Amino acid sequence: MALEELKGMDLGTQTVTIEQGPVRAFARAVLDDPDTYTGPGAPTPPTWPFVMPYWGSLGTGGAAGLPMKKLQGPGRMILHGEQEFEIHRPPVVGETLTGQARISDVYEKETSSAVMEFYVRDTEWTDESGAQVCNERFTLIVRAKKAD
């Protein structure tokens, strides 16, 4: 059963400084030209906000804040669902951004063989002046096998 009590939960803030090396490595990984993202103030690839929660988090980014231990268990499979970006302006190399995250929605859907639990995390990224840079929405799905 979905943990509906998590809906609206504040997951706190995270601050990241965008470094050129990781941006270039990410560009190569998505088969983009890394030279496009070189130099101070260079833009980042359009899907770069996907990795920002991991940067500087020492492994606690991504699904950070979600109670992963409660979501795991026999007959349960955790999946990456949708990923959405709303770009107000591209993040750029050298700037420091702050992300404010919360769980915006929790719901479930039933299939013939499983119950799918959906946990939606929204992160709003702002620059040092407080201006919005981008919003990122991540949906985690837990597939829980129905009892026989």
C-alpha cells in the first residue's frame, strides 16, 4: 500500500556547483559533443538536471528523502518512472544552484498481477540570486506483487 502520508513532505535543500569535467563526461555519455559545454558560463546539456541531485551528495541524491527501506521488501521491485524538466534557462558551468525538494504526489494503480505505487518528487533549482533556473520531476515506482 502506497505511503500516502509522504505526500507534501519537505525533503530539504541541496546545493551544487556545476563543474566542467562532469558536464563534459555527461555530454559524452548521452552522445553529445562535449566541446559545446566547455568553458566558464558554458550551458549544460538539456537533461543535465537529472544528475544534479547526485552531485556533491556522496550517494544520497536521486531518490534521496524517500524512505527506501520502507519501500523495499519481498515481492517488491523499485523502478525509475518518468523524468521531466522545466527549463527557465540552462544551468551553466561554474554556477552554484540550490535545489528545494518535496514529495508532491503519492498514488497507486492496480493491475491484474500487481499494485503499482507512485512517489513523485519535485525539485526547484534556483541560482544564487534566488531566480528559478529549472524544475525537475522524478517519479519512483514500486511494483508490489499481489498476494496469491
